[in-house]
Amino acid sequence: MGVAIAYAGAGIGLGLAVVGAGLGIGRLAAGTAEGIARQPSAERQIVAATNLALFLLEGVAILAEVFCLLIILLKK
């Protein structure tokens, strides 16, 4: 029973991490596109500020995936 719960929890956690990261990246990209459309001369600054947030968000998503896989692989 405990192994099945761990697998279910890891699957749900992995799904939520991927969906959350996808929504966050989509919102950041939409905000960036809107900001560049409003202020084309500040494109470099907008893109530079957005890249940091995108990299951090992607890193959190990758860590969540690794933790879920560790739960699955180390649960006996």
C-alpha cells in the first residue's frame, strides 16, 4: 500500500510541477511580448529581466521532476 501511495504522489507531484511551470512560462512570455509591444526601445532590458525569471522557473521545474523520480526510484 505504501509503495502505491508513493507512486501516486510522485505522479501527481510531477504533473503539478510540469503544469505549473508551463503556466508560469506562458505568463512570463505573454508579459514580455506585451511589454515589448508597449515599449520597443526597452526590448533588451525587458528580455534580460525576463530571462532570469525563466531560468529560475525552469530550474525549479527540473528539481521537482528529479525529486519525483527519486521518490519512485528509491521507494522499495
